[in-house]
Amino acid sequence: MEKKKRGIIPRKIKGFRDIDAVQNQLRWHIVSKASEVYRKYGFEHWDTPVLEYADNLGKYLPESGTVAGGVYSFPNPELEPVLAEDGKELRDEHDKVIMEHHFLAMRYDHTAPLARMYSEKIWNDVQKNIVHSGNAPLLRRYQFGPVFRFEQKLDPGRFREFWQLDFDTVGSEDVSADAEAIMILSDAMKAIGLKPGSFIVKVNNRKLLSGLLQHLGLNSPADEQNILRIIDKADKIGMQGVSEELGKGRKDDSGAFIDGLHLPDDLVRKIMDFFISFTEPQSRSGVLRSLTEKGIDTPLFTGGLTELERIDSILQNSGFDDSKVRFDPTLVRGMAYYTGPIFEVESLDFYRDRKGRKRQVGSICGGGRYDGLVENLTGIKVPAVGASIGVDRLAELLTLTRQAPPPPQGPVVIIVFDDELMPEYQKIAAQLRAAGIATEIYYGQKRGLKKQFQYADRKNAPYALMIGSNELEKGVATVKDLWLGKQQTDIKDKDEWRKKVQQEVPLDELVDFFTRKMS
Amino acid sequence: MEKKKRGIIPRKIKGFRDIDAVQNQLRWHIVSKASEVYRKYGFEHWDTPVLEYADNLGKYLPESGTVAGGVYSFPNPELEPVLAEDGKELRDEHDKVIMEHHFLAMRYDHTAPLARMYSEKIWNDVQKNIVHSGNAPLLRRYQFGPVFRFEQKLDPGRFREFWQLDFDTVGSEDVSADAEAIMILSDAMKAIGLKPGSFIVKVNNRKLLSGLLQHLGLNSPADEQNILRIIDKADKIGMQGVSEELGKGRKDDSGAFIDGLHLPDDLVRKIMDFFISFTEPQSRSGVLRSLTEKGIDTPLFTGGLTELERIDSILQNSGFDDSKVRFDPTLVRGMAYYTGPIFEVESLDFYRDRKGRKRQVGSICGGGRYDGLVENLTGIKVPAVGASIGVDRLAELLTLTRQAPPPPQGPVVIIVFDDELMPEYQKIAAQLRAAGIATEIYYGQKRGLKKQFQYADRKNAPYALMIGSNELEKGVATVKDLWLGKQQTDIKDKDEWRKKVQQEVPLDELVDFFTRKMS
């Protein structure tokens, strides 16, 4: 057997994508429409690097609580001093600065880098006790771009590089900022083009969940995390499955046994009663009433309830009624860094998958309050609330439910009939471009007419311009309406078809013609 | 001495930056204005991943010819099969698939990933001999975003993450595409706001340089690379220095000796004569005449000259005269992958540095023809030409020469006088936003008036809205014109100043008022 040699094969890394003009337009449609809404609420556009020190990003992946193995991380090629807690260089017993290649990581979201940036800005003033928890400055910024996660098991439709579009308010404990975040998500979805009634914002408060568990005597954070993790699976395993996992455990579909938390039966029943009482959607005032009637009086629970009441009144004042925003006490939203109100936009639209089955995309974006993130880096608590739109996920939803804007309009394509006429083509192109009309001369290697028209179609060109020496003598161009041409599939007669989709336009009227047609 | 503990200090990696709202606006001003020009010439917006297989990116850093150590690279956490030259898995002697963690690299430009994407698209058809050098398909795309280079010595103003904005035509050997690239760069600079006459596009052809050396009997690519590398330093070391480095060598400013190429004296003189004859700027036709009169008849030289002549006539036809585009046979533009016409935009504007010295930024963008890049990945030659704008460098130029657009306008800021009135503030904010007026209520923790106005100023807010319970009773708001307020520094009398910059506006006229003022 002959030995084969190692090759260099052109290919993308698994889980990474090239984005073509059509996908890109959709991506930027989402980014620009949502950004406009963010700005309308006073958020500024900031940006942070793609790479950060790994220890600065911490271990707070919103979905899983950890980033174990889930991040692209590698040692900095630069050798740098190790720093002590006061920011000064660490030295060994011989007073020599200790050097190492610090670990770097590609950002896995926009929240951890925001916490780093904000912390870096206030760091010196925190050391001098000028800035403390109660006076930490206000920052409202939005940011978008790619984030990176090394997911070992890559489910269909999941990627290792994808775009997020975040907005955050750091330095405000005011629940008004939470209410606004909810309004912004709702407004952004509308601006992007989702039809009213095709989506709903669901809101809960983590303090209610913690307060309930506290009320039931479950005070340890580990208990809370475990219980919430199981409740978060209700969509997948059903209420019965949740109940079993809180208790003795259950057999999954494959027959494997999943051990439970072994909570006493009456505790499980009390937890389940609470959640089951909210599985049917109610009005916001209805939910508030039900919560009040539970008679739970731990400070966390009553505090969380008061916040929801304030959010309700702000939403009401600003015109966001039950058809736009619902309260859902069963919403958990991962287990990581949230400390107060949490919210999520759910798509209610159906689409048909490849096998014709009716499906829903479900959650398309969300966020919440996280008052502990800056504390990890500075030692002082700084209240913060924000949300993130999964741009690529939303793009997929728009495509699946046929709500995406039409693909971008290509340029007018000048067909190269005769290489000798290139200078004339270039003169015409310059005139059209000067008038703001996108124009391309076909410069491909193979210049058969079929190839050129295929190219124009691929680019979604609205018109092709044909000029041979005959036309040039007459001072005209033949303009072919490519979009119309695609629709006229029922005309069998070639002459008739040509008459319908082609016309002669005097060269000196081309600018007017296209200005009129393409505006 | 007490042992210090290792800390987690919030900080950026050296060479990386946070981008605030003002810098971001400038960045996006450049990207959107130039992209508009690219689209007008028929280029589509595509994107590729930030991460690629390292072997796919190759070793073609345009500036240095290699990426030795200059790239952020690390092993893929995923274990994958090693592929043979035919794309199939390599197996060991026991017929087991050979696995490894392939090296990944962060993109260092947008050209290498473009070559990978294009090559991946045609790969299968190349294997089947359907696609070959003469019929490789046409692709015209633009792309922008961050690129990453680990520069060990980081000069001031240089960064390890920076933005580039590229456009390329792959699959065209037509020199018209090169002429267009030149026009596009010129149009883009104008669209970005550079004043006519404040920049010039310089054009040369690598075939002229190679043809000249061939004519002088210097045929080896290594000789050519070495000679071009030295000529490229003319700006720094002067013509005398170039001459010495081509010959026996020279002492640099520090007194160190730099060994020369040891070319014979008459060869050095002939090379120098050629370059010196073009140090004074001439008209394009003048340069073409001088080049013709050199009487150099190697095919490369005459071919390069013919291409420049065609480029000249296309530029002339399209209205790009000597004031916009110059021919400069001394232009070398790095040594890497260029094979034909090369071009560069030079800023002619002066600015004053911190010490008051007059300075120029120099080259701000450029490009050229590279017919060999796709060949490295597919084995077939595919002609290509493109250019790249250094977005951050251009942003710096606009700032230094005071040509940057004014900073982004902030929102109307509603000052929180009285927490009790928050619902009223929120109603007003909702009304203003519904009318398209960006509005922010101050949600910071410390609500002293001074803090709030400082915040509004920091965000470049045009107006502040003040509503206390008195105002509310009267149904009015006090509107303070913050931009006007900043200008009125000469008014000492507080009442007079207030009268000038503040006015009462009825609440139900606020939308009209701001719509009129801010449009």
C-alpha cells in the first residue's frame, strides 16, 4: 500500500461558518434595527476585545454556571509578570519578579468582558476608597459581535462562533432599569419585524424562587442551584419528571436511572404545588394576586414580589400590557449569575420542519439582573441588569417563519459583449455610479453570455445592460429586467418574452431610467 | 516579609483596546461610508470566522512574507483526523485513523481567509477537473472586522487587535479590475470625508520591478526579495542608505554595521539610476514615457508597462486624473504575495504632534494583484486583486487632522428630581421614544443634581429635562439646552445664564419641541 502524504485541505473548523451576502444582510438587519432601539433608550455603542485574560472572564457561562472546557483558551505568547492582589508584581524569595505565560481566552459572551472593562475603569478609585458599592458610576452601553464556545457535543443548528447583541445598565439598583430592559427587548423584536402577538416577554424574579425555598427551610445555595437546575428542565422532562428528580430519581427514555435529590416527599409536593399553580398563563395582576395569596413572608420573597409589582406599574404606564409582557413564576433561565428579575422572549410562531412537522423555536433572547459580577473583580458589589439577543438564532427564526426581509438587491450588471467596448462600458459605469446606482461590469474569465447572466442572477441583480457595437452606433443600450424575467416563466415564445422583459434606452437617459426604476 | 497572594486584576491584554462610543462612531463612520462605495461597484458583504486552521492561513503576512511568531495560534481542543492530500483520512500501519489536535490561528488579515473560503468552494470541482485556472468563478466580496497579530515589539500607535475593511475580486485577470480597485480606494477616502488634494493614490506594477532586475541579469526570487526589501526602506534610510545596503553595507545610526547584498558596483548604480529617475513626481503620461524610454525589453517589464497604460486610460475615462492617482515606479509595498499592479493611498495632510512638530501619517491603505494565493490551497492558479483599509489607522488620521465627524449625539436626559415622580418621568420618556427621540431617565445610584448633569454631559446629551412637583402642577417641563450651556461661558450672572439656556415647555408640546430641535 502506498503511503499517502499529509495535505493542506481548505476547510472551516467544525462549528464555524462563512456568512454570505444574504445571511449577512439578515444579520445586519437585526443588529441595526435592535441597536436603534437600544440607542433610543440612551445606550451607547462600546466594544471590547475578542481576547481577554482567562482569569478576568471568570467561570460564569449563563447557561451552565461553569465554563469547564467550554472556552477557547491558550497561553499568551508574551511572558508577563504575575500580579498580586494589589496589582503589583509578585516576587520570589530572591526578589525576582515571577513571570509566566498568562492564559488568554476568547470571549464567550459580552457580559464578562463588560464586567472586566467596568472593573478596570473603577479599579484605582476602588483601591483608594473613592468608589464604593453605593456610588459606583452609571454606565449604559450596548455591544455586538462574535462570541466563542467550544461545545464538545455540537447539536444541529448550534455553532461555536455566533453573534450576540447585548445591552446593559451597570451601576443602577433601580428596578426601573429592569422594567426598561423588558420594554427594550419587546421594542427590539418589533423593530426587527416580528409581528405583534407572535412573541411574548416572560418575566420572573429569582428572589421569588430563593424566597420560596428559604420559606421551605432550604437555605443552602447548593440546594437552590440543584433544585433550579431540575425545574429548568421542565420543558424537556415534564412536571412528573421534575417531581421524580426532586425526589428519588427517575428512569430516562434510554432506560438509564437518574438519581434524584432525595428531598422529603412533603417538600417535593410543596415545591411542585407552587410551580403547578402557575403553569396556566394568567394576567400579570392575576399572577401578582396569586403570589400574594401564597402567604410566603421571607424577606427575599416579599422583596421579589414588590419588585414585580413596580415593574408591572411601569410597564402599564408605558403601554406594555398583558399581550406583550407576561409574569411567569416558573421561569428559571439557567442557574448562573442572576440575582433579581429575569426575562426571556419566547417566539409563539410555528414553522414546518423538513419532515413537515409543526415546530416552535421557543426562547430567542433574554436577560436579567446580576448584582455580583463586578464584585468578583473588584470586591465591591455593583448592581447591574442587562439582556442579550442571540443574533444568529433570531436570524434562523426569521428565515424559518418567512419573516426575513428580501435578499439584498445586487448591482446593475453590464454584460461584456465585446472586449473592445470596455472603455465605453467603463464610462457608462462611472456615470451610473456617480448618480448613486450600484453598477458592476462583468470581469470574469469566461465571458459566454450564459455565464454572465448566471452571475448576474446569483447576485440578485435587478437589471442587465447589453451594449454591442450596433447599440453603440444607435446610442442606445438594451436593458433587461432580470427580476421580471424570472417571473415570466409562462411565456413560451422567445420574441414575446424578450419584448416583455427587454427595452432599448438611450445612453444619455440611462441615469434617469435607473434612478426612476430603482428608487 | 509577608508573602503576597496572586490576584485577579481587571485589565486588558497588552496591545488590545476597549472602544468607547466616540471611537466606535468614528470606526463605523469609516466602515459604513467605505462599504457604500464598495457596494456601488458591485461588491457583496461576506464574512468568515475569526478562527481558522493554521495551515489554511499559510505564511503570507503582507508586510513580512512570514508569520513566524506573529500569529495567535493554539491547538484545537477537539481531536480530529489528519487528512491526506486528497482530503481523505490518513491511516497508520495498523489502518487506524491518525488523530491530532490541529493548530488553529486567529485571522491576521481578511485575505488569507478569503483564499480559504474561495478554495473550499471550488475544491470538489477542482478535484474533478471541472474547475481549472481558466474558468475559476468570479467572486467580488467585501469584509470587515478585527484581525490579530502578535507583534513582539509593540510600537506606539500599533495594536495587536485592529480592524481592516477589505474588498477583493477573485477570478478575474482583467486589469480593469485593478483600475477599479484604485478608483474604489480613491472614492472611499472621499466618502469618508478626506478633502480632495489631501490624499493621493500611488500606483506601481511589481512586474516592472521584476522585469528590471531580470533585465539586469538578477533572475532568482531570493535576489528579488532581498533587493525589494532594501528599496522598501528608502523612506527610512534614504537613497544613500539603499545604495550602501545593495553594495557593501552601512553603519546605522547606532553605529552597528549592517551587511549589504554585495552586488557589483555597476549593478547597484543601474538599479539606483532607475529609482532615482522617478523620485520627482511626474504626470502619469510622463512616467509612462520615461518607462518606455528605459528601453527595457524583458517580457515582464513590457507586460507591466502595458498594464499601467491600460490602467491610465481607464482612469482617464472615468474621471480620475493626475490629481487623484499618480504612477510611482519606486513604490514597493512589502515583499509578499503581490504579482502585478500594486497601489497605496498616501495622506498628504500635516498635523502637529504633542511636541508641536509637523508630521504626516503617510500610507493609510493599499492593495494589489495576487495571482498565487488560491494556488497554495488548490493547486490551480486563480487571478485575484484587492485592497484593504486600515480602519483604526484611518480613524487616527481623521482625529489627528481634525476631520473626524462630531461625536455622537446623546439622548435627552430626564433628571430625577423626585423619586416619587418616576412614573411621570417614565410616561414622558415613553412618549418621546415613541416619536423617535432618544431619551434616558437617570437611574444612577447617587442622585445629586451635579452627578446627573455630569452624566448628561459625559454622554453628550443635547438637552436635560427637569420636572419637579411644581412644574408638574403647572403642566410644564424645564428644558435646559446643554450644548448651548457649554458655549455660554462668558455670562457670569446666574439668572441671565439660566434665562439664556433654560426654558419652560408645556408637557404636551415636548414631542413637537424636540422633534423640531433635534431633526
